[in-house]
Amino acid sequence: MKIEKDSVEIVDDERLRGHMDILARDAVFGTGPVKDFARWLIWEAGQALGVRPASIHEFYMARAQNIWQDRTVPAMNIRFTTYDTGRAAMRAARAVNAGALIFEIARSEMGYTDQEPMEYSTALIAAAIREGFRGPLFIQGDHFQVKAAQYKSDPEGAIQGVKDLIAKAIPAGFWNIDIDTSTLVDLSQPTLKDQQYHNFQRSAELTQFVRELEPAGVTVSLGGEIGEVGEKNSTPEELDAYMENYKEVLASLGDYTGLSKVSVQTGTSHGGVVLPDGSIAKVAVDFETLRVLGDRARYHGAGGAVQHGASTLPAEMFHKFPEVQTLEIHLATGFQNIFMDHEKFPADLKARIYKHLDTHHANERKAGQTDAQFYYSTRKKALGPFKPELWRLPQDAHEAIYQSLEDQFRFFYEKLNVVDTRDLVDELVTTIE
């Protein structure tokens, strides 16, 4: 690399890839100036190589126009070892020529995994450079969620919390954001419009905020949500009430581009339902409802419907999502399970993690929970405190675990039919320097 005043020139791509492991770790664990310089260097190297954060908005609008169909984009929450896990995901993508895939992290996950936006995006750009993944890189803020309890006592403060996060995320390349004001839905109200009132009002307000912050040449892909994941199934009438009123409120605020997708609820819960022995209960997804909701979302001009909480579903279900034209599904806990339950995961490290949970999260144990249920539901909270150890697994464990993750990523790409989408994404999606 040749470093100019405010950019870099790549002289030897192969040598750069060889140095990326060290650079990525400096970008995450380095001291102040070292960390800042490593992040700048990785970002600029990505710009030079064509690994650029991008918005999937144009790709989703193409789906609204039926330019493509029969595919479901995986949005993958990378909670742990983002660089190495990202590498596994990108190796799998290159193997099947996939380009339609999203890396995401939720507001809550940023806290308990100790990953703020710039660190997360830098680790993914580094992973792409290391693995030779080129083209648009879709990085998403998942569940940028308004806290319902805070909203009741301090509504403007609750909204400002989300705005502050958006203001940090957009400069970090998070050009895909799921606005989650579904926590404000009030099912005690008599009409659907009244139930969805705070949801569509605040969604429109946050849309305006994003549009006024987004970089020139970028239309951030925005998602809305009509019901809390894990609660009752969504209905077409609820989606209509949300979308019609959202568009009306947004138009009153100005000439702003609206949503490219809507998240709905059709039978799943985040993390799956864990049984007393630690296994995951089989869950039924109402695929016909999902199909209808996707059609309604497209009627309102969006690309389709989004399904959350999908990674722990039975393997035989995944091919059905593209069949019913689901636009996007969110995958998170399943990857964490592969990682932490792998036969090569160090037993002593797992024992220390579980001891940490017993000490620091005992108040989260629910009445009647077995140890297996308690550890399963809380172990994500150990990902931040044990981050350095997780980044330096023994070599034999590292190779086996990340191969298993790569296999799982490939499984999802194949079942969701995003194989051979590299050229389609490059054709439809604009990237900027």
C-alpha cells in the first residue's frame, strides 16, 4: 500500500491480504491512535479495492418492480469474532457467487457484544479484503429500537436515543437500517390505526432524520416493523394501517423516500424456544400469511416482507422462504449456537463463561428454568466480556469451528437462492467513494 494524504493506493493486493489479520485486530483491540489509524487504513483500502459499504435499497426496489424474484436475502447478525466469522461468510459467498447478503447488528447486540458501529463495519471490510470478496457490502443496523418503557415516561428522550445511534451508524457505513418502533404498538386501542399510531408517526419522523443525514448519492435502505417478534402473528390489515398512514405522515414532512421493506411476525421468536434439556422446540411458520404480507408490502411500494428470528428454525423450512417471495430473513442465534456448542470449543473457556453467567446474570434466571435453559438464553451476554479470548481460539478449534460456520452460511445461501447473485447486485446497486 502507498499512503497518500487522505487515501491509499494498493500496490500488492496479495501482500495486503496477508497483513489483514494484524490490521483487523489493531482496529478492534489497539490503543487509541493505533486503532484509529488501522480503521482508517482498512476503510481506505476497501475503497481502493471496491469493497464499499452500500445500500440495498435499489436491489429491493427492483424486487418491487418484479425485476427479480424467488430469492430471499439473508441478513446475518454477527455477534462474535466479526472478522473471522465475516471471513467464513464471505468464503461461502465467493464459493457460490453470492452478492445479495447483509451483515447486521442490533442496537441491543452492540451493547452486550461490545461492538460499536465503526468497529463492526471495519471488521467486515477487513474480512472482505482478506477473502477477496469484492463489490457492494451491505451493513445493517438491525432493530434500531425505541425502548417502550422509556417512551412512556420520556418519549422525546427515547426517540433521541435512536437518533443518536443513527448519527453514529451512518458515517460508519450502516446504509441499511431497520427502524423498530413496533414496541410502541398499543393493542388495547379500538382501531388498527390507533394501535399503530405511535409506530407509523415515529417511523416517519426517523425516516426524515435518516434522509437528512445520508451521504450524497446514497438512499439508505429503511425497514419498518408492524409487530413485536414473538408476539401475535401480523395481519394484512395491520400492514395496510401502518403503511398507508406512514406514507401520509412522511408526505406531510417533505418529499422523502420511504421504506424498502416491512418486518412482520409469522410464528417465530428471537433465539428460538429452548426446551428444558437445552434443545430448540420446533416452531411452525405461517408461510401463507408471509406470502400475503409480502404481496401487501409490494402493493404499498416496498420490496416485500421480512421475517425475523429464523436461524433456529428446522433446516427443511428454509427453501420455503423464497417460494413465498419473502424479501429478507434475519439469522442470528443459530450461528452463536454452532460457535459455542461446537465440539472443538474449548471446554475450560465455556466453563468460565458459564461461571460468569452464574455470577453476573443470576437475576435473569426465570422460575423453573433448568441450567441448560438459563445458559442458552443468557450466554450472548458473555460475548463482550470474553471478546479477547474468543478472538484467539487455539488453531485446531479455530479451523474446525469456522469451517462449520462457513458450511452453515453456504447452506443458507443455497436454500434461500442467493447463489449467482453477484452480477445482479453489481448491476442494480450503486456504490459511492
